[in-house]
Amino acid sequence: MFSTNFYTLLYNIQRFYHICGLVKTKLKLAQIDKGDILEVLLSEGEPLDNVPRSAEE
């Protein structure tokens, strides 16, 4: 039998600049299990524009 327990994690990096926030997001993505969801809170401007796009890569 397979486990279907997936988790949603909230990660607040609003105080970090783009490159630091991107690195922290990629590190956190590497730590979570496949199927889990990582919600990242970002500051407006450059981080909000660039981190989601860069994290997909």
C-alpha cells in the first residue's frame, strides 16, 4: 500500500534579496519530499518577478 501523505510547507523569505532568496528556495526544494508543496512568501519587485521563474529551472 502506498502512502499519500503530502505536505504543504510555508517558507517566508521576504527579508532576503533576490539571489539569497533564490539560493534559500532551491535549498529548501532539495530538502522536501516529492509530491510536497512549498509555498514561498516573497517581497514585491525583483524577488517576486525572478525567484519563481528561476526555481522552476
